[in-house]
Amino acid sequence: MAFIAPSRRLRRTPFSDGVEAAGVKAYTVYNHMLLPTMFRSVEEDYHHLKEAVQVWDVAVERQVELRGPDAGRLMQMLTPRDLRGMLPGQCYYVPIVDETGGMLNDPVALKLAEDRWWISIADSDLLYWAKGIAYGYRLDVLVDEPDVSPLAVQGPRAEELMARVFGDAVRDVRFFRFGWFQFEGRDMVIARSGYSKQGGYEIYVEGGDIGMPLWNALMEAGRDLDVHAGCPNLIERIEGGLLSYGNDMTDDNTPHECGLGRFCDTHLAIGCIGRDALLRVAKEGPVQQIRAIDILGDPVPSCDRWWPVWSGKKRVGRVSSAAYSPDFKTNVGIGMVRLSHWDDGDEVQVETPAGMRDAIVREKFWI
Ligand code: THG
């Protein structure tokens, strides 16, 4: 692969100077912005994430802010998850669907106040869908992308590091809740969340100017904890079954196909734009679904296109993410598999660039 040419359309983040100083080795592009994918090596980063603590530049998790009297109404139009019981201070993982029930995004929504929400988006331009709906329905709501850049602190020592910088009260923040904390006199939302299964926090840094001071403070406070710059780790997120929008699912998939049915209350989600379509398809139930796929044999190359899944001569699915797991000593994968072959233990073949491989479909992910 050649290099990617920098330009103003490929946005840097408030933490990019720190990321570069830490020796970033690879980036991807996400929401038109740089997302680090590797520091030392994907495997070294993986072991370190599970043992210590990492600071992640996840500014690519852009916020779509909804502000005004109709903010809650617009939020409910976007998702089949019932939001009526949600309180300020809570985060919800919410499928976002279009009028056909197709997935447009799978963000974390934060309810800041009755009339103010942040939608912390995955890699698709949700801002325009939200603006279009607000305008088309003449809603009394402001929709924009504020200067907010999440910084994640992930790993088993995350709580200790965060307590050193923000005080012991951060220890009391529960999973998928957030509170307001101060750094150098600036208010920041801090949630117990993040794109790993190792535990940790996400700091919603408001104002790019405070980004590097916070980055440096975390690095200094965590020196004896072996803190290191890190990033969402391919191996760990596959082990944990954390989905990647645009890779593991697209707008061709319903939330139910994505295994996100547990985040839908379609009957109760009155106002959701995709509600009727989802109720229709829910009657029959999905005919394909996301599964963990254990690909046997030597380490596979990285998955930059869908790999066909076969049962003999019949195509029964695709693999969308794969990596060799040092802890589980097998290739861990995420794929979409047809109903006929989605039971735990079902044996299939995966057509990888390294040849045809035997594989086993699993109903549970590794962590
Ligand atoms: N954090 C924030 N924004 C994000 C992500 C994030 N935006 C982009 C991307 N990640 C969106 N996708 C996901 C996918 C999974 C989760 C969050 C965002 C996630 N899932 C947990 C799980 O599946 O175990 C918990 C879900 C729950 O129980 O509610 O955290 O990571 N700010």
C-alpha cells in the first residue's frame, strides 16, 4: 500500500501531535478524520491493552448534537430503541435506521438534558440524515457537529489513572453513565464506556485547545502504570464482538441481522422512521445474522473485503473482520451467516486470500 496524501479534507484531531510523538505506525480514515490503528504492532498493542492502560485518540467519534425543544422527539425518530425511560447522565448504544429499517449508524447516544443530546457516531455521515429530518418535519431543534473530541482511557489500570487526573469521584461513574468533571478549569463529560472489553472511560473534550494539555497530563500521571498511546485494537474488538459499521454491517442490514435486536423495542419506539419496516421484517425474523467465526489454521491476512463463507458449493455467508488471536490461539472472525448454518458448532469453509479454510460458527464471542 502507498501512503495517503494529507489534505484539509482528511481532518487531524486535537490529539494528532501526541499520536505522532508516540510513534503511530498506521492510520485509517473514519468520519473523514485520522484514526490510529497501530502503535508498536497490533499484537503488542493487544497485550498491552489487556495488561496496563492506554490513551486513545478517538476524536473520530464525532458528535451530532441535537439541541432544542424537539431534540428528544428527533432522537426517537432516528432509533427503534425506546428512549422514554432514559435519564440525563445515561448513555445508550442505539441502532439508527432508515425508512427501510437499514442500519445507518450504531452510535452511543448521550442524554445531556431533556433538550440536549450527543450522538457519538460510527463511520457514516449521520449529520445530514438528522438535519434532513429536522428540516423536513419542521422540528424546533438545532443539529450540528460541535467541537467535541472523545479521548478514551482503556485497560485494567484505567480507573487508577483517571482518578489521579480527575479525582476519586470518577471511580463512582457506572458503566454507560457519565458525569461532569473538571480539568484545568474546564468542564468535561466523562463516561464509563469505550470500544474495548477491558474497561475504561471516554472523556468528551470540548474545545480542541485543551486536547494536548489533557493528553500530556494523562501520559505524565500514568508513567508508573506503563501508560501508552493506543487505539481500538482489531484483535481485541473481534474477540469482544464489537461491530464495525461499514465493515461488519451496512445499510443493507437490519439491527436484528446485526445481533442488535436487544437494543430495539420496535413496538414501543413510536415515531421511529424505520418502525413500520422493522415491524414487517420482524414478523418473519432475520434469515442471516452476525456470528463469531473461528477460522482454523495459520494466521490469516487482514480482511479488507468480504470473504465468502461456503458450505460445500453453497454460499452461506461472509466474513467481514478477522485476525489471529494470541490468547485464543486461533483466527477470530466476525461474519454474517445464513440461518441454515448459524447454529453454534456449525462447520463451514471460509475463502481467504490465503486459501480455503475450515471454520466453525459460534453463537458467543470470545470475551
Ligand atoms: N464510544 C463512543 N462512540 C463511538 C464508539 C464508542 N462511536 C463509534 C463506535 N464506537 C460506535 N460503535 C459502538 C459499538 C459498540 C459499543 C459502542 C459503540 C459498545 N458496546 C458494548 C458491548 O457490545 O459490549 C456495550 C453495549 C451496551 O451494553 O449498552 O460499547 O465506543 N463514545
